Amino acid sequence: MLGQTNGITANAIAPGYVNTEMVAAMPKEALDKIIERVPMRRLAEVHEIARAALFLAAEEAGFMTGVVLPINGGLRLY
């Protein structure tokens, strides 16, 4: 717990499928099946993941530590 006494927090982002070139290169049938399993029926956008990272780096998240933030549209990937 040395980090906590020095103001260091440790958090993580656990993204689901994100609309990137790599994901777009997947066969359409496979991508459609993935999207069908996501309750929000879409992929995450890069800016949505970036905003979560900005939040975790901001003072507003200063009392958060040990958190894994799932950003997956409701799809659990484990």
C-alpha cells in the first residue's frame, strides 16, 4: 500500500470490442455475431475508451483505486 500514501492509484480499463481498423478487418459474419451479443447492439468507439482513461486520470477519480472499469456495452468478457 505504499502507493496510496504517495497519492498513487492503480485502476484499469477493460474494454470490450472497439470500433478500430483491426476489428473492422474481421469477417462481417463474425462481427455481426459479436454485435448481436452486445446488449447495446454496437461496438465501443475509441473516444469512449479515451474518456474513461481521462476520468481515471482526473482529480474526480482520486479516491478510486483497485477498480477495473468494464466498458463493453454490457458484454462480459471473461
